[in-house]
Amino acid sequence: MELAAFLHCPLQRLQSETTSTEFLDWVWFMNEKRKEENTVASKTDWYLAQIAFEVFNAFRKKRTRKVSDFLLKFTIQDSKKKKKTPPVTREEAAKRSKAFWFGSLGVSDKKTKTPKENSRKKSLPDKVLKATMEHKAKEK
């Protein structure tokens, strides 16, 4: 069906005029084309990467990353080469997410406080520090 749509011809005509070898060549070509389309970033991908870049750098004085670092990279994996990873529990996923966001904003969690994080916290804007302190006070 996909090949018929790509070639703009009726399915029955395509089936009658295409040999099995030619059909397999077309399948290979369509897969290669799909891989190429998935590896090239669109305008939307660049726009979303720019938004992620600006959010990431919102509280940083020094910009250490480029917009291209935030482009999503899509690849098609071979089912033979696919590595099986153990499933992540809901608690582990929440812990990873919390650690990522705390690290991105330079805020430390009570359990994982380090001197480096405390020095980063001082460079945050006053509004963010105040909101963080209020949030911590509510937790207690």
C-alpha cells in the first residue's frame, strides 16, 4: 500500500506489473529513505531545540552548550542488535527526573547536598532562591 501511494498508482496495477525482486528493491529503497528522513532535523526540530536551549540556559551566566546539543537524534535500530534493558520502576523514574531537574536548576536535594551545589545555589536569582526556601519550609 505504501509503495502504491509513493508511486501514485493503483495497488492492483502495481501488483500485476512488479516482480518480486523489484518489489524487494523498492522495500529496501523505502527503508533507506525513511532512515534518511529520520536523521535530518526539520525546522520544527530546530525550533524546539532552541526552546530547550533557552530553558536550559535561563539561570546560567555562562553558556556552555550549543543549540545543536538539544536536537533529538532518531535512529532505527536493528532488532538483532537491540539491547534489552531492565524495566525502570516508577520510583526510580521519579528519582532520576528529580535529580535531573534539581541538577539543571542548581538546587540541591536534602539527601544529596554537596558544597559545590551550595555555591551554585547562591548564583541563582533571588526569586528562585525564595521559592526554593518556601518549598523546603513547607516540606518540613
